[in-house]
Amino acid sequence: MHTCGKKSFAMIRENLIQADEEKKEPSNAEMFKATRKRVPGRTYKEASEDTQNKIARMEELQSQQSRESGESSSSVDPFVAVMGKERSGRVRLYGRGVTASSLGKTSTKSNGASVYVPDELLQSIKADVAGQVMVELKPKSRGK
């Protein structure tokens, strides 16, 4: 169970991106670890041994892959190796309402908020705008 409270997974993901020198997307293993940090001295409803074991296993797999990176090109995502494959219609570590198909859609930022626009709608809008521009650019016939 995550321990990030009211802070959304999207905010945690964005903070990790901003903290990274290369501004790259965090891996699922990094997100899992970031969303399960415990505050020392605070009491929690559930024990964290299982979570800590999973984090340790992911870190072990990551270090093993970094040592073997020159030997083989096939690498398994440590998160998937420990947690298993995603179930249909679910994407872990992105928060509620996010689906696999919505992750592949174009993201447009407006006032700091991300809005996902389906590709079909975006293409339709582009075609409409292009048509309107062509109509306005046509030389108007001059009549007497």
C-alpha cells in the first residue's frame, strides 16, 4: 500500500522528473519506491515487510542488470519481474483513471494542467483548420 497521502502519483512522478538531471521519466521501480517511503517514528496500519522485500528484490535485479549490461541486450523490467504483468485495463503507479491507451495519447499543457487529446480528434481539428486556412487564402473573385 502506498504511503504518499494526499499527494497524487502524478505530482510524485513530476517531482522525480524535475529532480533528475536528464529530466527523464522515472522507472516503475523508482515510482514504487518513492510512493512507499515511510516516515520514521510514525505508526502505520499495515506492516511494511512485504513492501520492503519487494523493493529490495527490485534493487537487486537492477544492480544485477547493470553488472550484466554488456553481456546481454535482453533486460527484464525489475518492477514487472517482482510484481507481475499488468492486468487488463489497469496501469500501476499512475493513479486513478489512467489506462494504457490514455498513456499513448498526445499531451498538451495548458496552465500547468495536462490534457490528453485523442489522436483522432487532434487530426480532425488539424484538417478543419487547414481547410479554413485554404478557404481564406483563395483569391477572392472580383466582380464589377
